[in-house]
Amino acid sequence: RAAGSTRTVVVAGVPSGLLQDDVMADILTIHFQMSRNNGGDVEEVTYPTRNEGVAYVTFEDQEVVESVLKKDEHLLQDKRLPRRYPLTVTRCCHNVSSSLIHLILL
């Protein structure tokens, strides 16, 4: 589980209620696999989550996380969506919290 969190990004701004959840997960998978989005092989997309409009994308390689985070703007587009949706992509929170806890323990 801990190893997976370093390969996971949090995606906010996912349009909810427009399409079935599995269709939206497919669209997210496609988006993050495209080279023009600095993407790569996606291991898993977790959607929906407890937070509306938020998904977790886990990549097969940690290097892909770095390149995805370097991209200035992620616009989710698909012929099944009425328009393009800007996404906010950040590092997975598990990573941050564990390093914070580690610092506190030191």
C-alpha cells in the first residue's frame, strides 16, 4: 500500500453526475495514459471516492507521476463530455502524511 501511494495522484475537478462512474473512470484512464498529458501506463483509477469530483490515479511507474505533475494544465476532454474540464492534479496525500508523521517522530 505505501509503495502504491508514491505512484498515485489525486485528481480534483472531475465532473460528477454527467456520466456513469465506470465511463468516467475510463475517460480518466485514457487522459492520463496520453503522452500529450505527460501520462503513462495507468495501473488503477479509483472513482468515485468519498469526495465528490475527486479521483485517485495510480501509475505503474513513479516517473510518470513526476511528469504528470509538471504539466501546467490538465483539461479533461472526451466526445462524451459536453465541454473540457480543468483538473487539479496533486501528489497523493498518503505520502505527505507519512512524511509529516516521520518528521514529528524525529
